Amino acid sequence: MKKQFSLLSQYFIGVLFGFGLMISGMSNPQKILNFLDITGPWDPSLLFVMLGAVLVGLCGFYVVSKRSQSFFGGTLHLPAKKEITRPLVIGSLIFGAGWGLAGFCPGPAIVALGVGHLKALVFILAMLAGMEICEHFFMGSPKAD
């Protein structure tokens, strides 16, 4: 029963997150592109969405840093690396370029696909292809679980 409650709770948290992405406009690629176009029809509204997300994230990391397990009883998997490396910078640049060209990042792209933006399908397929290329060429052979 506890596992079912955990899965159901996680599902509803995901649905709430998806609604938040839709309401904030993060799943609308044109709104994102207007935010990134500072020389054209610049739309600063997403700056407030991002600042709110950063504040919530900081609070979340603070709460998690005081815990030894997740709210649903599972093990916490926090990043161990703290240094800025060349692959991290290159990956961030690729991510930013994809975001700027397509107007999507992974979470909002899935939400946008779910509400019928077919451009999101192209983005998701390209994202999956990029993940596979990275895994194959840069991460070595997959590790067995």
C-alpha cells in the first residue's frame, strides 16, 4: 500500500509540475523564443518564472540536505561532483543552443507534446538521439544495474 501511495503521489506531483509549465508559458516555444530575443519582441515574463523556480529549488536543496532519505522513503541520490569541467561547459552550451533554436527544454517539450505541439516531437526525437550519441561515444559502455 505504501508503494502505491508513493507512486500515486509522485504522479500527482508530476501532473502539478506539468500544469505549472503550461500556466507559466514554459511549454510554449514562441514565448521562450521571445524571452531569448532581446533585440526583438522581448518578453521578460519568464525571468520571473525562472527566479521563482530558483528560489523553490534552493529551498528544496536546503530541505533535502537535512534528510537522509526521500519523503517517500527511498534513497537520496545527490550529485557528488561539484567542480566545473570541460564536458559540463560543452554540454551546457549544447543545451542552451538547443533551447534557443527550438524554444524547448526537456520537461516542457514533453508537456508541449502532450498538449499537441508536434514541433515538440522533433525536439524530443533529436534529444533522444543526442543522448544516445553521448552515451555511445562519450560515456563508454553502459554499466549493468
